[in-house]
Amino acid sequence: MKKVLVLLFLFTALLPLRAVADGRWRMYLAYHNNTYNVPMGTRIYSLCDGNLYSYDTADNSVHYFSKLDGLNGKSIRFIAAVSTRQRLLVVYSDGNIDLVSPNGDVFNIPQLSSANGGDLVLNDLAINGDEVDLATNEGVVRIDMKKAELKGYYKLGANVASAVVFEGKLYAALSDKVLACDLNANMSDKNSWQVSLNASVRRFFAFGRRLLFQVSTPSVDYGQGLWSWTTGSQPQKLSATDYPKAYIDASKAVFANDAQVIVLDVAHPDQIAQTIAANNTWRHLTLSGSIFWASEGLSGLRNYKVAGSALQPAGVQLAGSGPKRDLCYYMKYYGDKLLIAGGRLDPYDRIHFPGTLMQYDGRDWRSFEEEDITAKIGYPYTDINCVVQDPRDPTHHFATSAGKGLFEFKNFKFQKHYSLHNSPLRSAVKDGNAPYYVRLDGLNFDKAGNLFMVNNHADTVIRVLKADGGWAALYADGLSKAPTLEKTLIDTKGRLWVASRRTIDGHTAGLYCLDYNGTIDNTSDDISKYRTSGVNEDATAFDFGGVYTLMQDIDGSIWVGAGTGLYVITNPDDWFKSDFYITQIKVPRNDGTNYADYLLAKVPVNAITTDGGGRKWIGTLGGGLYLVSPDGTSILKHFTSKNSPLLSDNIYSLAVSEADGEVMIGTDVGLCSYFSNASRPQPALDKSNIKVYPNPVRPEFTGVLAVSGLTANADVRIVNTAGHVVAGGRSVGGTFTWDLRGTDGFRVPSGVYDIMVVTNEANKGIVAKVTII
């Protein structure tokens, strides 16, 4: 049979590049690590790092599910087929639940998520007709899918590994025993639960008239392996072999380990019907008809058929696509290419992120080398938190780690590692000999080609890899031993700004500025100032509470995102003066009074960027995403995870494509984007630069028309064939948008319309056309 390779995102091949209208959202989710799959009808539903897609065996089509399809969450914990409802059950890590129909309708059951205090851990799921049983770290949750409601949450005061209904009783597997409760009893009363088995059960499966269970930790009565049990008899061991991968449907039970697969038939549930040799590294295995489907981690989803006593590939492999991981803590555009560093510093060393460096060119994703770096440096390659491109060579990059030093890349390949033993970089550990505690961040090149970085927990935190390959160190008064220096900025006058995020004993978080006068090796002319607090324009005291992000706009003002809100340094030259004050932008209430409120006061601001129209996009921790006017006095949009497809209200990073105004939004759960109505303005009006999308406009289109490639503040008018102006306005940056409505407020009739554009100075004009069907 000829092998068919179906690539994820195959359906996008027929769409034009960046064919997304203004105001539209796009998801950039990772579909590389295939961990679980469920057959239902002609479709195979698969999970990749908590993201869902389906493959239809009838027509080889692939569909990717996200909030754009109506899903009500992002990080999926379980999926399961509900045969009585012909729905796919989607359970998120926070307890939120969706039921997805074959035609794409989504019905949400939010009660468990709403009642969850944040400590819920979901361990296993079992379906019994119209009811779902969820084993959690505290007990068992029962959900009635017919009524779409939470039926009960029975807290047993212990972690429950698995729970299942079998012959009128609910069984719950604890660490060393199995509890059972009659379904007609008061299940909220712990006294109703009695010990049924003295066994350490990992998972239960109701299979016909048998209750199957897996034991991984042997006890006196029950050894490791697969067991079968029916009411009124003693459990029977089916196999002494452990099979961690399992799949059950109405007729077959499939169990697999790394060496073989066994199949049970519901007609003879106490016998192993088939044993198949299969050396593998699968994450999960299912059976649909006579075809097995294996979730193979980074190798994707693949189907197999039985050939003799073994399995052989059956012709379909779904390979990964999109970003390699849903990690996007740091992002920056270099021309039309987006660079992403996925990791960050966990100050308490509890969480570490795989070394993740990625580039997106508007069409394709590419990852930097990572697989062999661990072997080359001798310890884990993790927590890559910043990346920078060499201004002299676009194929040359540097990246910092929150604990492993500095890494150099050429053409996406690892070249060199800078750490304790070959550079002046210092470890955070007191004895100074731990190379896996070299905590760096804040990469930036100056105009001379010198690479600046911050070395956390060191006495001298500012380190410079000079253009000639040598090193320099700049002592920063106030930053010595600082624990979490992250973002840096080199402003238009060459000054270095360093943000301190976290306060500890002996250091208060704030903002540092160093004017080194372009002479790294001569510190006698340096001027610096570190501030943790001060006063605003109203002489009101403020405290940064930690500085999270920095951005200088086209007017030269520096926008500061901090733990206590948003601040603006309107004249950076004044930073060193004794009478310096900071600006907190006031937003008029427009309620008939002269009152105004400080913009985003007391809201943690974690990311700031500007678009082609000079407007500011502001990402917060917990408050979603804001778009404000260039001066910040008007809030133009406020997106949250509740009122939009925004993946999360915790924004880690922002970057805007100057070419088309796409706002890339890095969140704590992944990357999405919003196509704004502002792109980079062109220096001159040229018809060859003008792009009209969509064109033609089809009847089902309900978005806005975008005209890009314009000069700043260009005058645009839409004229019908009778010569009447039906709409008009000014470009924002290099883009004008139209909602397809005329002066009467209704959608304009079908026809061909002229788009007449004149520069702001009225010294040049062009005409484009659009067809509305």
C-alpha cells in the first residue's frame, strides 16, 4: 500500500498567506506531542499537549479545535466518546467540561470549574451511559450529561486514582484499598463507603459483566497485573504483566505496554483473545474496527493493522505542526520574522521548561537545535528566557537561560555555550561553582554591536559581550545580588534601562538606568540612577512594586509596566534629576464631571507594545489585553478570556507585525493573535503596495474590509458606481478598515466600489477597487 502522509494544517494550503481580515483572531497552538486519542464514528480525536484535533478517516480531513470553534478552555486533561449522546466529552484541567457534537456544536457544563477553588487535580475518567465519574485528588465527581449538571462531589479525604460504576455501586481506588458505595445510599456520608478490596488499584474499567482493574503495586492479596472481577466471586488474574496503556469500548478491551498488545472480547471477558508483539514507545493505543491508532508522542498519530502476530503501519501518519510547544514567555519581531523564547525563571526552582527557541516567518515554524545540547554541556538545557538577533548577521543569534548561561546559534544550530568556566558570568550559588545556576536574561545589542545581558544574583549584574569578542562588566549600584532582573531596554540615546521584577530581603524591585556614554571600558563618565518609588505628576507617591516590562514609543517616551500599574517616563533625560516625576495617564470618565482615573492603576502590567498607528497594546496579569490610544487617554478595546477568543487573561508577551498589524499575544497557556486595523505606514503612496482583503467580499462574510499599504493618516473614501461616497475615514498607521456599511448604517448592496485614497498632505492619490457579491 502506498503510504499516505497527512500533515497537520494541511487544509491551510489552499488559503492565501495571512488571509485573515481585521478584527479576526488566529490560534497558534502546538500539535507536536501526540499523547492520547479516541475513535468516534469515522473520526479519530487526538490530544497534543492539551490541544485537540480530529482526523476523519472518510475523507482524510483534519480539523483543529480551539476557542474559535466554541471550546470553553485550553488545557484539556481528558477526552472520551459518549456513545449515548454521540458527543465527544472534553474535560479541562480546571474542571470545565464541554460536549462536542459531530457537527461542531459545543455545550458547556461549567459547574465543576466554577466550584473549583484551584486545588482540583483530575486523575481519571469513566463513562457509564449518560453519567461521568471523575476521580480527583479529594474524591469522586459525578456528572449527569443528560441534564448537563453536576450530580455530586463526594469528598473521601484521600486521593482517588480511579473511579467507576459497576452493578449498582461506585468504586473508588485509594492508595492501598478500594472503597465502594451503593448508588442508592447517601454517598456524601463517608460511612456509606466500605472497603471492598485491599488492593492498590491504578485504574478501573467496566467491561460488559466484568470489572477489570490494573494493579501496579503488589499487595498481599493482589499481585501486579490485570485482574477481572464480577459480583459474588473472587477476582481472577488475567495477566501478571503490567499494561499501562488501556482502551475500552463496548466490544473490545485493548491493553498495551512497550512490548506487546493484548485484546479482550466482551463475549469472553475472562480470556485474552489476542496477543500481538509490538515494540514501541507509544503514549496511548486505541482500536477502531480492525485498525489500531497509536499516539506516538513527537512522532504523531499513526495507524496499524495486524499482520500475523505483529502490527505493521497501515498507511496514515499525522505529523506535528505549529509551534513546537505552547511556551511564549518572550517574543520579538526582527523584520518579518518572529523570535520566541519559551522559558522563564521560577525563583523557587520548582518548575523548569524545556529549552525552547522558535522562529515564525508568517507561514512556517522553525525550532532552533535543542536535542543534543544537554549532552554537549553536561546538564539539562532548560528555561530559555530571551533571544536576540545579531544586527550584523540575521543567521546569528544568542539566547539566555534562567539558570544555564548564554547560548550562541548560527543557522539555528548550537555553536557555543558561555558559562562559569569560559566567561566572567557568575553563578547564583554562594560557592560559585554550580554552572546550572548562572541566571541570565535581558539581552540587547547596542549600536556598536555590544551584547548586554543581566547576570542575576551576582555582585556585578550587567555583563557585556563586546563586538570584538571580549567581555566587560558594569557595576550597577542598587542591583547587586538582585534576584530577578528580566527586561532591558537600550533607548534611542543609547542608555541602558534594567527592570527589577522581584523584592527580597536586601533588594527592593524597581527600575535602573545607566548612561554609559557609549564607552563601555570607560566608567568615569557613567551616570546611573535606580528608583523603586517616587511621585507622579500630581505629587502623589507611587511604588513600582516590581518592574515587569519596558517599551519606548515613537515620541521617545518610555512606557513602564509594573506590579502596581502603568507608568510613563515622558522625558527620559529627566530620570537623573532630583525633581523627576513619573506620569500616570489619566482616562477621563466622560460622565459630565472633570474627573479622571489613572490608566490601569493597581493592575499588574506585564507586556507593552505599539502598533503601526502608535496605539499601545498592554498585556496584564489577570486582566487580559488592552488597546489604548497613542497617548493612552482612551481605552479602545479590552479583551478577556470571557469576552473574546483570548486564550488566557495572563499575558506574558506581545509583538506586532509591522507588515500587516497582526498582534501576537503570548499567554501562560499558549500563543494566539488578533489582526488589528493598524499596520506600518508606507513612506509614500504606491498602488503596488495596496492590498484589499477580502476581495471579492462574499455574502457570508461578516467581518471588516481591510485596505493596507497606505501612508499614515491617509484619507480614504468608498465610492459606488453612481459616484456617491458611501463610507470613508482615515488610515490607522498604514491600514484603513470598513465594516461594509453605508451612511444609512446598513450593509451596502452588491457591486463594484472604488476605494479612493489621498495622502494626508493631499499631494498624491490612487484608486483601488473591491467587488462585493
